[in-house]
Amino acid sequence: MPPSVNKSNARHYKAPDTVTEYREFPGRSHWTCAEPGWEQVADAALEWGLAHAR
């Protein structure tokens, strides 16, 4: 899936009571969980979640 499609999808998830953010990981496919180095993406997601927890 090209980045432009993901960016468009991210814009559709905006709402007053939600927190969304688009982040690209260059060189990675859409199937991140099966690729070497998936831990980098998981760490970024965890850090983001903890930073935005209420």
C-alpha cells in the first residue's frame, strides 16, 4: 500500500475525541510484523501510546 493511501486513511480517522498521528517507516512493507526489525515499529507504537494515555 503506498504511503499516499495510508496518509489519506489517517486523515479520515480525525475526530474531536481521538488522537491520531501518521508516521512512516521508510523501507518497510505493509506487513511490518513479519519483517526483521519489527521491534523498532513496536517500540515507537508503545512510546506513542504511553505518551497519549489518559
